[in-house]
Amino acid sequence: MITDPETKEVLINELNHMLYIAEIQERLISVSYYLVTDELYTIDHAIPELIKIINLLEKEQDGIMYRIGNLDGISFEHRS
């Protein structure tokens, strides 16, 4: 069990981040699969979903850049 609150918070944040990425990947795979296999699922259906996925990826990129910006002055000696 993790007892250090800072470590626990970092772990929870990283797990949430991984879940978020997995959800984006699942949406992209679903849209791609439906386009290939389902004759009723058309490009008109896929375009709004792809736009949502692109927006999610842009938000993720912004979040990564924000986290990188917050690293200024943090010591990484204790992390390995």
C-alpha cells in the first residue's frame, strides 16, 4: 500500500492519464472499425467522431505541455 500522499497523488494522476489515453484509442479504433466493416456507418457518421477525437488529442497535448512547464525547478533525483 502506498502511504506517501504525494506519491499516491502522482500515481492516481498517472493512472487517470493512462485511462484517458486508452479511451481516446478505443474511440479511434471503433470509428475505424465501423468504417471498414459496417456499410451503414458512413463517413458522415465518422467525421463528427473524428473531430471529437482530434479535440481530445489537442487537449491532451496542451495538458502535457502544461505539465512540462510545471517541471521547472523540480528535482528528479528521487525518481527512477
